[in-house]
Amino acid sequence: MAVKKTPAQKKDGPNRELRITLVRSLIGYPQRQRDTARGLGLRKINSQVVRPDRPEIRGMIARVSHLVKVEVVEK
């Protein structure tokens, strides 16, 4: 019997947000990774942004996971 999985957003509700912190310098990394960090709104080391927990944001975080720290924030 197959078990149907529910997406994380539906399971935990639409009130989840992610606090993303840039913890490593972008110097020496490919331009694509720099652009991804900039697209998230991260500019300097230790800069933080709060973004909604959506698949496109999660995908951007996956691209630069070695440069950022992510915390889940409830509204």
C-alpha cells in the first residue's frame, strides 16, 4: 500500500519562514554561486535575511548550502 507524502509547506502551514545567514565569504567561489547568494539578498558575511519557506528558496539554499546557515522561524 502506497503512502502519499504531503509537501512540507502544507504539513506545517504557510507561516514558516527561513532565516538565512551568510557565514562564509563569496571570494573564490564561482560567479553563479555569488549570484545565487545575491539573489537571496545576502551581501556581506553575517548578513541575515528572512524569506518564506518555498521550494524555489530551498533550491537556492541548496546551491550555496556550504556558505549559509539556515534556521526555521515561525511567524
